[in-house]
Amino acid sequence: MLVGLSLPGAAFGMVAIGAGLAGLVAVAWSRRDDPASAMAVWAAGGVAYAGATLLGPTLLRRDPEWGLTALSFLFATVWVTDIFAYFCGRAIGGPQLWPSVSPNKTWAGAVGGLAGGVAAGVAVAYASGLGRLGIIAVMAFLLSVLAQAGDLFESAVKRHFGAKDASRLIPGHGGLMDRLDGFLVAAFAALLIGIIREGTGTPARGFLVW
């Protein structure tokens, strides 16, 4: 995995993905005889999840023309989603989104976060001179939904293992996965869209320019 994460910035995007996949297979194989059969699946999934943390943002940023704009778009969409979800949830309350996993999250917060995230993403796109803002709004909508889904997924994983935080790296806030859970999911989705449209050379352009 460390090899895979060192390669994207050196223009070896596909090699980085291959190295990550090789690490995933190796970890799963090493845990194949674990008495808890599901541990091999969890271990392999953990490798893929950790690898996505830097792979998405790094490959997007490598685009010389649109990389910075893509990251700005991502940060704005995800962070404003989080902020609006928190304040709308606190102010409005109402039915819980998934009480068994994250009892503090509500449908009002999710909808408020979605609205704020789309508005923030469109604002960044407009300020950056991008056209076809309708499609950009759809992209922001998708990333906002995925960011919230990533947050819920991280909460579900921690509850499965009885952990409050992913680590204690950041005092009072947990670990990197606790802070970047939604962002890494959104970034990886943006990367996949960009690669499908433009390849690994200019994924940020593929994601933003329609």
C-alpha cells in the first residue's frame, strides 16, 4: 500500500492502482486461515478503504489545468455538506436518518447538508469559470450524497468493532478516517468519473469540464 500511495504523484496512476490491488489481495490471503472467517474480508476491505484516502485526491490534483479547481470543488462540497447537516439537524431535529448507526444524524440534517453542498460546489465552479453549471450541480449532488454515505459507513464500521474513533491521532477528534470519511469517498467517486471520461492523465478535467 505504501508503494501504491507513492506512485500517483510520479505519473504512474495505473501502477498505483495495481499496487493497491496487489496489497489488497496479499492482506486477504494472509488472513485466509483466521479463525474468524470474516476477518480476511475486513482486512482486505481496510486496505482498499485506506488506499482510497490519498489515491483520489492525489490523482485529481495531478491534473495541471484543473487539479486545484477539482480539489477546491471537493472540499467546498463536502465541508459545507458537513456544516449544514450539523446545524440543520440541530436546529430542525425530526426523524433520525439511521439511529442504530449514528443516532445524532437526522433527515433534516441530511437534506440541509445536501442543499448546502450543492450550492457550495456550484459557487466554486462559477467562480472558476466553468460552464454547464446544471451538470456541475448534479456532480455536487452526487458527491454530497456519497460524502454523507461515507460518513455513515465509517460509523457503521466503528460500531461493528465497538470503537468510538478510528484512532487517537488528532486529540479530541479521533483519526484521519474520522475526519476524512466523507471526503475520501467523494474524492474517489470524482476520480472514477474523471478516469472514465478522460483517462488517468487528466481526471480532474474529465470530472469538471462537460
